[in-house]
Amino acid sequence: MNKITLAKKIAFYIILVILWQTISMSDIWPNNIFPSPYEVGEDLAYMASDGSLFFGIGTTILRLIVGLAIAIAGGIVLGVLMARIETINQTIGSLVLGLQSIPSIAWVPLAILWFGLTDTGIIFVTAIGAMFAVTINTYTGIKNIDPHYVEAARNMGAKGTQLITSVLLPAAFPYMISGFKQGWAFAWRGVIGAELLFSFLGLGFLLNVGRQLNDVSQVIAIMLVIMLIGMAVDGFIFKKIENKVMSRWGLR
């Protein structure tokens, strides 16, 4: 990102905060409905000082990492099987497309019935909401590989697991990165939604506490933290990985 682009973004957010403060000071709505940026900042500072904010972030990130790792591993395996075995594609493939359309939050009742109000239930919701995006992108990536590359690899002795790990997955990696990015977005929404309904620690829990206390400042503060973490992960992790992969494969 060049300095001009960065300056424009900073200026935009400064104007946004000024506009927010101006609306708050105009008394269109009472402070208990539309708090000022200062009040939201106070809530953030208080939660940071007593450690609840950092504990909530750490708990949520840990659940996210475990759930997303499961989703990526499962999605890659399922995507490869669908791409390599037509019977699996014709049967499980159609089911995957259907399951992909189910919002992560819809898995919460089933998770509660199966696992109770536990970390396992939250991780289940996180993983199941992200896995099928990884599956579909892995399948698409493998199917878009030039058949001549696969034949050339076979002629050179690659087969079985070696063909998959040394030829298919590296060639499909640009598509897989998109799947990981989508999976991350679904997993992030899923873990927050599950914590919100499970009310068991994490950022979603803090969001729900704010609702129960009618503390709009805390609700907005946690929403801002969720948004900032999402933007940071996307910009500093996935965007950089995506750029490197695209450059490496000559796609940009």
C-alpha cells in the first residue's frame, strides 16, 4: 500500500469518527441508544484494563484456529476425493453444494444437542461453516488443471499420493487460497455467532453481556474489535499470501 492510499484511508476514518461524534452531540438519539466515540473508547479501555477484552480475544482466536484448521484439512481431503473419484463427486458433491448454503449459525442448535454448551460445540460450528468453501475451491482448482500436466507427471512416474501432493495440490493452490480466505470469513462469523448464543466466554460472550446489560457502548466496542481483527487478518495475512501465490503462478 503506497503512502497516498494509506493517507486517504486514514483521512476517511477520521472523517467517519468526526461525523459519528457530531451526530452523537446533536442529541438526535439519547446516549444509551447512540453513544459517542468517546464513550465507546471508555468501554474498550475499561475492558482492556481488567483483562476481559484480551482474554475474550484470545479465547475466540484459539477456537477459530482449531476450527479453521479442521475445516481446511477436511475440505482439502473431501475436495481431492470429489475431483479424483467421479462416484463421490456425483453423490457427496451434490450434498456439499447443499450444505454450503446453510449459514454457520444454523448449526448451533445441533451443536448444543450434540456437544452441550462446550468449546467442542463452538469449534464444531466454526469448522462445519468453513469446510465446504474449502472443499468446493479445492475441487474447482484440481478440475481446472491442464490434463497434459497430469499426464506428464504420470509419465515421469508420479502416482497415488505423490501425484496429489506434488502435482495436483500445488497446481490447484491459487484456487485453494481463495477457499481458505472464504473459509476464514465463514469461520470468523461462525465462531462469533456460536459464542453469542452459547454465552461461553470469547468476544461473542462479551457482545451478549453488553446486550443483557443494555450497554450499547460495549456492544459497539466489541463489534469494532471484531471488525478490526477481521480486517487485520484479511489485510496482513490472506492478502499477502494471495499476492505471493498469484505472483508465483504468474497470475498478476
